[in-house]
Amino acid sequence: KGISNANTLDGDKYVKDWERLARSVHRYGALLIPQIQHSGMNTWKSTIDGQTPVRVAPEPEGQETGEFHVLTKDDIKMLEQKFIQAAVNAQLAGCDGVEVHSATGYLLSQFINPAVNTRTDEYGGSLENRTRLAVDIIKGIRKACGSQFIIGVRMPVHKWESDHLTDEESVQIAKMYEAAGVDYLNLNVGYAPNTTATMETGRYQEGDRLDLPGKIMGKVNVPIFAVGMLKEPEMCEQVIREHVADFVVLGRALIADPFWPEKARAGRADEIRNCLSCLDGCYENLLKNVSIRCAVNPQVGYEWERDMLKAPGRLKKVLVIGGGIAGMQAAITAAERGHQGTLAEASSSLGGQLKLASVPPHKQYLKKAAQWFAAEMQRKGVLVLLDTKATLEFVRSLSPDEIILATGAAPFTPSIEGIEQGLQAWDILAGNQKAAENKRVTIIGGGVVGSAIAREMSRYRLKIGVLEKNLDVCYETSGRNSGVVHGGFAYDTGSLKARLCVEGNQLMGQLTRELDVTFQRCGKVLVGNTEEDLENLRWLWYRRALGEPDREDAWEKGVL
């Protein structure tokens, strides 16, 4: 498993809990088809209780770490049986089928990728050999579970050079899986160039992977499933209507709004609470080995602890002060529980900091979220008062039983000499102030906001330096998706100068030359606008990454 709190199915002791889940799912007329996978080398000892992670083939020469066990033929046969046993256990629990995961860099995908699988036995070399384990697993499940048990496969389809597949090979894999006995093919990517490409953060367009089904549709006789940033019922309906795919697959969209299918079926698409593709509560929490949460759905992770719709003992008049996302959700929850809700917002519009956060590129979902919360308050009957300051007289005039203060926070201004000549990030995002063109700009703080500001200001072709005391920009996010999670900044903008200067962050090694932004890292915050200041800062940064190199050598490498 790739995360410590992943559910497992390969042991008898797990059957009873899966049986409870199956009964719950069937109660609502749905099918339960668990996805079974093995992470292979994409896991850690701490995640798998001290066991040694496995590799399909030896590590590349010169890159050996000694952290992996290379699978022997006996190991592979054992893993094959574990997959089959997991399917048998799923059937015993009352599940309707299983989906075998052979895409997005998991173990079976590692076998398929010739850049990873350099074996010379019957599991390496030709495409048939590289898919042998997956095919044997499918055949084994069909034999063990019978013809009525649903078997699906999430399979890789060529999209990037890193997957080392061609369109023709993708079709061949689909046909081999069909011949082995699958009932459907769930199409996804193979080896992605980086983790965020697999996860599809907000920088990706809705339906980003709808080019994949066209490579397989019509070439096999089993249903094709489409996946990837599908959020709007209208687009999903179009996918089916135009025969782009036979089924659409939703994941994070159902975390944000579990009633997505019900609302879509009833023609209430405007009431669907859309996923932000931020990965903050779902993916990020999985990496922390805690229960998932959701940035827009407060019930996620608390389903058994909080009955947010439980009728209160006494109905009250509730006043919420502040019209940001927290205040709007508080008002919605109060109204859903039957209270008389009123929300007072000092400005002329709702949204709070969401209005600012939605300004940089790839943040359009934040603006849509603000609109949804405002509309949901109206649907719930919340009285909204704009341009209303919550003075003592105003509060007394309403005589509320409860007051919820949701006025948010003010920007922090560090105590730095000359800071009064600087601009606040909020002022830039709000459009109240704009830095003059053709000037050198230093942004103090390279977190999510600082990186977003750099991205926004880069359109003016300014010389921008971002000073950050932590080891990475966008340090609030996980190391895997630093920056990309909150707007795609660290991944698709930046400078080649960052290439050698971020320790342990592979994403930063892929910065493009699209915009003229330079990241500076240092042990403490330094502020400098002169060429000498910036040169010294770059030198400090370079030395930290590569030890004590010669300064002339640094110039030759293009780092300074």
C-alpha cells in the first residue's frame, strides 16, 4: 500500500468490515467494486510496517539505494495469488466485483513500463511479457470468482513520453485484458512526468483526459470508462451522448458533494458543490495518515461524529458576522438545522478572501465556490445583509440568541525597516495597487500567497525575486506537490536557476522558462533590491544546494 491508512483485502480478517460496507452501499441501490492494487516501489518502510518495498527490476546503475527488494519469480507468483485472494475476499464480503489497478505508476504499471521493467525473464522484454502478471491476475480472479463477478481494470493509455507506451501498445494491452476476461476498462494514464500530473490539480482543464477513450473505443467489445477532472453533469452527459466513452468516473467530485448524482438526475446541477481540485483535505491528509477532509464540505471525515442536520432542542436566531467561506457555511448549517439565520457582511459582496484567492491563474474554481455558497444561503433562506457593519447597535437591534464571529484575519506586516514603502499581497490581488512595469520586485514570503502573487505579477514582465526562509516555496503543501496544489505556480512557472537549488523536490527540477521568476532560499529572510544583494543571495542559495563550489563554476553553469 502507498499510504498507511489504506484499506486492505488480502486477509480473511478484513472480510467482516467489507461486508458491512457492502450492505450499506447496496441499501442505496449501488454496486461496490473495490479497486485492488500494489504500490510496488512507490511506498516506504514506515508505510508497510517495516517491510522492504519491492521493485520490478534492479535500480539503475549508479543510483542504487539498497532500499528495495527486487522481486523474484516466486515473489511474483505470491503477489499474483494475493491479488486473486483479495478478489475472493471481496466476493465473500458481498462486493459486486473488483477493479485491478494497472495504471498511474502502481506495481502492475511498473511492470508494463519498459524504462522501469528491465527484466530479461518471462516478465520483461516484450509487451506481452510485461503485461503477463496483470493478465494472469485477471484470469485467476475469473477462475476463482466465476462469470457473474465483475472484473474491471484501470489500465494505462499513452499520454506522455514518461509512460513509454505508444497508442498501438495501449490498444494491444486493452485487447489482452479483454481476452483475459475483464468486463470493463477504466482508462487512465501510465507513468506521469510528475505526481501532480497524475492527481490533476487545478491547473488542468476539466476533462483533461477525454482524449484517452478515443484511442480504445471501438477497438474492444467491453465498456470503456472515462476519468479525469469531470465535474459538471453537462460535460459528463456529453461524454456519454457523443460516445466518447460508455461510462464516466467521478472521485473527488463525490467527496465535495456526495449528492452529485442525485442532483444531476433531478436537473439541479447548479446546486452541486464543486470540487476545487486543491487536494488539501483529501490527498494531503492521506499523506499525513489521517482521515480525509474537504475544503468545501465540512462533513467529510466526521460522518459518524457530527450529525450536522440533527434537529436542535430549541430553534434560535443566529447572527453570523462575516461573509467569507467560513461565515457562509456557518449560516448554511444553522439554516439546515432549522435556525433563523442572518449573515452580515461589511463589504458589498460575499466571498471574503476567496475573492482574492481566485485572481491568480488556475484558481477559477475558488470563484465558483464563492458563488455556490452565496446561492446555497439563498436556497436555505438565510437573510444576507451586505454593506452592513456589525456595530453594537446593529447587533442589539437583531436580538440574536447566538453570534458566530467569522470576520477572518488581517495580513501580517513584518517589522522590517522601510516596509511602509512596500505593497500588501491583498492590495495587488484586489487590483487596488499595481507594481510599476520594468521594475525589480522582491516578494517576502514564498508560501502559497507569495507564489500566487509572483505568478500574477509575472504577466507584467517584472524582474521578480521570492525570498523564503523555509526549505521550499509553497511550504504549506506537501513536498510532493509543492506549489502545484495551490495553483500550478511551482510546476509551470519559474526559472532554470531553480533547477539545482531545491533539495529533494523533484517538481522544482521541472520549472520551465515560461516566466522570469527566480526563487531564493535562505536560512533567514533577507531583503535586497540591488544587483549586489541579489547576486549574494543567489550565491548563498547555490552554495546551500551544492556545497562549496567555485563561484566561477557557478557562473558557467548558468546558476548565477
